[in-house]
Amino acid sequence: MRDNHLGSCRRLLRVPRCCRLAAAILLLTIGCWFSLTPPTADCATIDLADLLASSGATVTLNPANTYVLNDEYRITKDQALYCNGASIQAQGVLKATGAKVDVSLDQCNIASSSWGAVAAADGASVTLTKGTVSCPGGTGIYVGNAGLEGRQTTINA
């Protein structure tokens, strides 16, 4: 009797794979919506300009988040941005400007809908490493009286 009862319970608890996948996705989505963790946790949309303005010389991004740049942002101090593969959706240019300002963009995937995605001007220097820069219909990267170094970076303009 006991074996039959256990078999019946197992059959009732059996869930098809497609339902398990849907349930897992639903739980992850609900977890992000109702998370009790700080706003910088997974699934956040973060204004990159505010983050860069309030940060020091080193900024590390979480690849699970979405970063947006709503307008041109000028970096006027030495700053290293470690994106860890995070995506930046830009409607303006990320621009390093000023004599001897060094900006490093490491593993950043920048997609811009503006005239350009990354710019260096007025004696600044930008280093792009292991990332992508995409700017359909724009210049991609603009360099005027400045320095640019690219390592293992893909540029689509």
C-alpha cells in the first residue's frame, strides 16, 4: 500500500519541463521587482552621468544592470570605468576633455544614437580595452587634439 501511495504523490508533483522553465523565469522577474536589496542590485536601470559625477577615480559597473546616458557627458578628471561587459545605451557622447585627463573604458559595450559614442578633446586621452562602440549613422569615436588607444575593441559606425 505504501509504495502505491508514494508513486501517486510523485506523479501528482511531476511538472513538465516547459512549466518549470516558465516558473523559474517568473520567479526571477518577481524577485527583481520586489527585491528587498538596495536599488543598485540586479535588474536596475542606472543613469551613468549621475554615477560618474558622484564617483571617484574608479567606477565598476554591474553587467546585470542597464546604464543610460541621456545627454553628452564630459569627463574632466582622470577616471577608469570598468564595465565588466555591461551595456551603456547612450543618447549623447561620453567625452573626455581637458589637458592631461586620462579616461579608461574597460570591457564597455557602448551603443549610441547620437552623432558619436566616445570623444576625446583638448589634450585628454582615452583608452578603450576589450569593448564595443556602436554608433549607426554617427562617427563612433571622435578625437580632436587628444589621444586615443584601442585594444581588442570593435568600432561600428
